[in-house]
Amino acid sequence: MVETKSAKITLPADDQILITREFNAPKHLVYRAWTTPELVRRWWSGHRGTTTDVEMDLRPGGRWRYVLKSDDGTEVGFHGEYREVVPEERIVYTEVFEMPGVPLDSVDGPVSTVTFTALDGDRTLLRLLTETGSKELRDTILESGMEIGMQEQMVLIEEIANSLR
């Protein structure tokens, strides 16, 4: 079996975060782990708590919402709107961090594009490009500690995808 590496974060522009990771799992199973609510519930919180709510209407114009209850009891929610969905290839969506004063119907936020590319040997390359709209928001996201949770998520996605074989 080929050893996977951790996800890599790069900054292609002042308002962009690019995460890339190879998975030792076929593309259709990585996509399934990414887009199936009961599977998302298993990986989205990483090891930081429990994902308590996963709502997905996976179609252009459809909405999504995930809520994490951290180990200390704090609830953190994110939501957005799907702009483009090409099954097993590409998903474009907005991502809004829920804070007091931000209505749940707000879908204006950073735009993320995730692509799934098949590699030799039943492996998958995932690329997640987030366009934040400003350097300040990009830096705030990076300084939030998101990398630790994201790395945990990616390991869990690979484990889940392989459990679906």
C-alpha cells in the first residue's frame, strides 16, 4: 500500500488558501465520504467534538449546514450554498461561519472549490481552494487553528472511504 502524506496548505494569492491531499482510496469513495450526510457526521468534527447536525441539499442553489459541539460544550456552525456540483469531480460552495448577527439564510462568504482527481493505483488527489475575498479574512482563517482540525478530517475521510470498499 502507498503511504499517504498529510494535507499541504499553500497560499496561491493574498485571498486564497489551497489545501491538497492524496488519499489511498478511489475517487468515487472519497467523493462519497465528502457528500453523504451520515459519513460527513463521522469526519467533519475531526477529533474536536461531535458533529451534531449535517444538512445537505447537494445541487446548485441547495443549502448546507454543519454544526460541531466541541468537547467543552461550545457549538460552532457553518453553512452555505452550493453553486456548482459535478458528481465525483467538483463542488463549488460558499462557507459562512455562524456568529451572532449573521442570519442563517446568509450565503455570502468565502467560496470554496473542491476537486477530486483519480490517480494511478486507486488513489485520489483532493484540491480544496478557498477564496476569502481579502487577505485579512484569509489570515484570520489560518490563525484560527484550522490546520489541526483539517488534518484530522482528512485522515478520517481516508479511513471512511476505505471502509466503504
